[in-house]
Amino acid sequence: MAPQGPWGGGGDDGKGGKEPPQGGGQRPWGSAGGGRDNRPQGPQRGDQIPEIEELVRKGQDRLRVLMGGKGGSGGNRGGGPRRPQGPQFQMSRGAWGLAALAVVAVWAFTSFYTVKPEERAVELLFGKPVGTGEPGLNFAPWPFVTAEVVQVSGERTTEIGTGRAGPMDSGLMLTRDQNIVDMAYQVVWNISDPEKFLFNLADPEDTIRAVSESAMRDIVARSELAPILNRDRGAIADDLKLAVQNTLNDYEAGINVLRVNLDRADPPREVIDSFREVQAAQQERDRLEKEADAYANRVLASARGEAAAVIERAEAYRAEAVNTAEGEAARFNSVYAEYVKAPEVTRRRMYLETMEKILGGVNKVILDGEGGQGVVPYLPLDQLRSRAPGSANTNTGGGNQ
């Protein structure tokens, strides 16, 4: 039996012609040595098209060289027939070592991970949490252990009542006095326990929104409209923060509520103008009431002060009158005691004191008969001229001055 080509037939000269068959074999497309060639013909050109066998052989030689073997084919140097040879993957020890190092490098790259200072990591063994990764370089042997990194220190904000979360995000709430108030507020929170946050809540954002809205409706239902709009906003925010935190703790959500920002607390838009007019009228009423109270307090205080002054003056007059009467009585008793002892001396003394009181303010000089001799009469015209009309004393009548 003559040798055959790689597909069981003779070779081809590459130009569409036929080689003489070797040993009467068939060609790879089933034609005999002298029969018709049924394989598809390429474009007829002048250049020779390389055989597929030669391309496969060159590719195998290059692969052997890359894998550490020797290139070339030693079985076709003598011009004999070519035999198909399968790919022979022969790797040297150095190539195996490099491959092992590459595998180890890839495994280490996927096993080591970095956690930032504001982050924490939850390590999972086949999906079950087994530990927490602290800031820095951490090791989790992949693929058995994986890590979920969560930012814990950054503030996250959930807005409620703004309408951004959909048509159900409404801030209209009913108060205790059957009024409607439109509330818009923000819940600012962060993560306190990454493991609980990842595995106890399916949707943390929606959970916080639902809990906050429920707590706010409960607080508003126990309050009246006027305090909500005016003075109780801070108290409402504190109560809401406490209620939301307690509920999330019951859920074991691993969330810490930092603060609640109350953005809006107004009546509904349809009646806000009328409500503002009512508020303005109430404020005007309160202003007038305060002014009336201030005037009443001022008048009442003045009246009370005057009454106290009159009472004090009456008390002073009473004390003065009593003290004067008591002094006069004591003086009379002392004079009487002296009069009993020496009546004539006491009588004369009383006469002189009485005359002194009567004549002490009179602008007259009285001289007795003997002392009046030799006194030159003198009329002070300048003093009489300077006196007011009607106030001059009449000194005529022949008296001596």
C-alpha cells in the first residue's frame, strides 16, 4: 500500500492541478487519483496558496517553542510522506513554577483587601458573617471568605414629605384639633453595626422612610396646629428622633439616627393664604391684648403707689399729732409741777414767754417813759418806699420809734 497524504489522498500542487496519486489512494474530499477533484477551489491566482497542513504544523512548532520544547519537524526532512501529529504540550519546570506563582498572585490579590478609616467590612464564610474587617489591610481567603465593605461614618439623609420618593411621599397629616398640616423633614443617619445593616434590612432607605413617617403622624396626631406652626418644632424634632431610633433598635437595623431637620410645617397649599390672614388677625389681637394689659398694669401700679403714699402720709401725720400731744401734755405737767412749787415765779415766767411769742414777730421798738427821753424821731422813707403797697405798718399816732 502506498503512503497517503494527511487526509488519505495524494498531494496537490497548489495550482488547481492534480498530483499523481501515491499508491492509488483517495484525496481528502473522496476523489480517486485519476478522478475529478470535488473540493472547493479558491481563487485562481498566480501565487501558491499554502496547505492547511503546513499552517497547522507551523502553529504546533511555535506552541512547542513557547512551552519549552524544540521546534521543527524531523519526520519530513527526507521527503517522505507527512503524518498528522496532535499538539504536544510539554512544559518545563520553570514554566510550571511561573504558572504557580501567577495563580498564587491572583489568589493573594483577590484575598487581601483594604478598608478605609471611614469604612468597615463584614467577612462572609460561604455567605455567613464570621467577622468584621477594621481599617487597614485585611485578609479574607478567597473564594471561601468574601468581604462586604460598608461606609459607616458618613452621614446619609432620607427626605420625607417632599414628593421626590413618589406619589405616596405626602407630608399631609391630621392634627388633634382636626386641622391638616403639611410636613417636610429630613432624617440624618449613619451605620452603627454593618453586619445588622447588611442582613437585617432588605431596603434600609424605605424602612427609615416608613418608620419616620409613622412616628411623625403619631406625634402630629397628639398635637394641635398652632404649636406645630409656631413654638413646638424643636420638641417635635427631638420626639421624632427618639421614636425612630427606638423602632430601628427593635428591628436591630444597625442604624444610628443623628438628627432630624424640620424643613416645613405649613397648612395645605389650597388654604395657606386664608390661614395666613387668620394668623395675622390673631397676632394683631394678641398685640392689642398685650398693649391693654400693659396699660392696665401701668395704671394699676400708679394707683397702688399713690394709695401707698397717702397711707404713709396719714400714718406720719397721725404719729406727729400723737407725739405733739404727748409732748404738750408732758410739758404742761412739768410746768404745773413747777407752778405748784413756786406759783408767782411760774406765773411771771409764763407771762413773759407768752408776750415773747406774741411780740416776737412785730417790727416795733417799745421804750418805757424814762428811756424814751432824748431819742430823736426818725422816719425811714427809703424803707417805706421799697415796701409793697398795703404792707407798710402805720406808725403814726405820736409813738416813739
